[in-house]
Amino acid sequence: MQDGSLNEYFYLSVIVPVVLMVVAGLIYDQKIFMVAVVGSLIATYQLGNLAVQKKWEIRNRTAVTEIEKVRATADGANLVFTAILIAPVQAVVLTFFGSWVGLILGSRLHPENDWPGLQNKRKQKTVG
């Protein structure tokens, strides 16, 4: 039933938030970082939903037998489940992961320019 078509939205939904947040973490500016968080959450949510829609489009296009055609058109529950649960969870998890990696790399590249919440932890580590 699958024709091996590439679902570029799936790959983008994984790559975009991580790259965006790592770059924002490397810039190491709070305002840019907050804008990147919002942008990452929105972009990942949209791309996750587009990935599922593309999956069902591929299945619908490649269905040959009657049972495959019936299964390929029964996509409502999967689309709703993705829109309500899977896409938001994916957006939060991947944005958090990218933020974590970006902030670790950013704090190592800019040790003199710590954010207020990170300064106390760094001073405690170096003193103790």
C-alpha cells in the first residue's frame, strides 16, 4: 500500500525545533530565546499535523484493493488524536530538548554573559 513517498513534513517536524532552539541557545539572548520557543512550538505543531495529513494522503493515493481504500479513508480519529495530543507533546518535547542543548552550548560559549538564573548555580559550582 505504501509507495515509498517521502513525507518531508515528518522530518521537518523533528529537525526544525531542535535546530531553531540550538541556534537560539547559541545566540544566548533571552528575548530571542523566548521568540524562538514560541516559534518552535507553533512550527512543530503545524508540521506534526501536516505530516499526519500527508501520511493519509499517501495511503489514499496508493490504495488498490477495496479494503485498502476503506482503511485509507478512515483517517478522522488519527487526525484528531494527533491535533489534540501527539502534536502538542511532540512540540513541547522537541522544543525542550533543543533548548536544553542550545543553552548548554550557549553557556559554554558565553561564560561571562550568564542569565540571572544561571549565575548563582555557576558561582556555587566554582566556589565549592
